[in-house]
Amino acid sequence: RKEVEQDPGPFNVPEGATVAFNCTYSNSASQSFFWYRQDCRKEPKLLMSVYSSGNEDGRFTAQLNRASQYISLLIRDSKLSDSATYLCVVTRTSNTGKLIFGQGTTLQVKP
Amino acid sequence: EAGVTQFPSHSVIEKGQTVTLRCDPISGHDNLYWYRRVMGKEIKFLLHFVKESKQDESGMPNNRFLAERTGGTYSTLKVQPAELEDSGVYFCASSQELGSGEKLFFGSGTQLSVL
């Protein structure tokens, strides 16, 4: 079983739609949680960190449920430029750059 | 400021040959990481340098892979001899502090194809 599981998609949505991605992790001792974004043939880039209290950055909202070992990302008012692969990432310890990646969820926003 | 740079961007070699990938981290970043994504799989950690020392090489697949970071600046990852299953994208990342995922900067990767 993968340590971080994501629905690979693809998710095909029209511009302006709201889309939600989910991710589960198997190691209950996981410490830090992130969503990364990866454009086609490019490097992964940090989208946002994820906290138990939930956090929002513009149209993006991330949520962590430690009890269920579940992470979510909500994108409101989707733009064409949001088309990318979204990677769920955890770490087993704090203060480490050793990241555990999910396989990624592909989003295609269509006009 | 220059980001993490990797060279070459693409490499096509035959099974049994040797390939050396290079990573130049952001200037001043002591921490350097190698990651790999093989086709259809998730990105996986290979190893972590702090300056010139290997801090964690638990992700290295086997002894055909050799990573070095002489002088604590750029790093090389050599695959010798290359096998078909080594094909994938090799990413390098660097960070100034020993932080978590929010402090890592990735290079654009080397696409390795072993034929």
C-alpha cells in the first residue's frame, strides 16, 4: 500500500467550477503536510502547507483531518491556468526535506 | 537569483552505459536532495546531502547509483551501468535550512531514457 494515496483523475472541469481533491496517508505519525503543484514537464512547486485548523490562500483551501488521516484541497472559481497535477506530500518527521509524495491528481480546466 | 539548475535536461542512453547527472543548488543552500519519478509512479526520495556529507541515502535503489557532492557545492548522480528500469525524471532540490517541505526548491529535472 502506498504511504500517500491520491485519486489520479483526470478531473475535467469547466472554468469557474469548484473542484476538490482528496488524499489519505497511512503513517499516523506523519508530521507535516503540503500540496505541491506540478505543471507538465516542470518541477514540483509548493502550493500551500496544510494545517489542522485549515488554511486558505485566495481561491485555494486546504484541510487536514489527523484523526482520519485525510488531506483535502478545494479550488474555487477554477481558471484555465489551474490545469496541472496536484501532489499531496507528507513528511514523517518535522524539519526534514525528505518528502513522501502521492502520485498526483491531474486537473484539466476547460473553457 | 538563479534557481536550482540541472544538467542535462534530457539524456538518452543504452542499457549498460554510464550516465552522470549534475545539480547546482541555489547558492548558499547547504541541503541538497535527489528525487526520482519513474513512469507511472510517485516521486521518491533518493538521498540528502548536508554540505558534502550524505545525511540520508536510504532511498538509493542499489549500488549502481553513486551520488557525490565534493566541496559541498554542486552534486552529481552517476548511474553505472544503467538499466531499463532506471528511466524516469531525476529531480534535485535544495534548501538553506533543514526545514520541511515549504523550504525546498526543485530543479526542472533530468529526463533519463535507458533503451
